[in-house]
Amino acid sequence: MKVGVIEHFDSMHLLPGHPKCGVPHGHTYRVEVAVEGEVKNGMVIDFDVLKRNLRELLKAYDHTDLNKLLPFPSCENIASELLAKLKARIADVRMSVKVWEGEAKWAEAEG
């Protein structure tokens, strides 16, 4: 069974060397986290645990320059980093993190 939560953050970045995205610009990012596992005691994971940990992580990303956090803050790298940080907080679960950069573009990391 899979369960998930969605949160948002707003940030700016630039992608060094990219012809269009190489200048500072901003996005509203949507972050979807899904956890897969067996239902135990009526839940796969407590939604509160998942939302609280995700919100705490996203505080560092909200209204900031993502280039100060990642050398190349692509959607793919943001998703991979969020997955690694969430896995460090919530161990022993299969998880995926999908990061939407605006409305029509996304990257997903699984592990």
C-alpha cells in the first residue's frame, strides 16, 4: 500500500551554463512524498510523522536561493537531496519524492 503527503515551497535559483535558466528566476515547487509498505496497526505510516519531517526539511528551501544549498539546483537534484534527507529521518521505509517545478515539470527520486 502507498500513502503520501504534499507540501509546497517557493524559491529562486539559476542553472549555471543553461541558456534559458542560467539567470536568477523563481518557482513554486510542489513536493509529493509517498511511502510504501505494509499496513501495521491500521497505518503504513502516521501522516503526522511524514508531514512534520517534510515541513521541517522544506523550511531550509522556502524563500531562499537554492544555489546556496546545491551547486546545480535542478529539479532532479532537489528531489534526490530531499529523498536522502527524509530517508535519514524516517528509516526502513520505501519512499519516493516527486518535486514539481511549477505546473508542468517534475522529477521523481525513489529509494
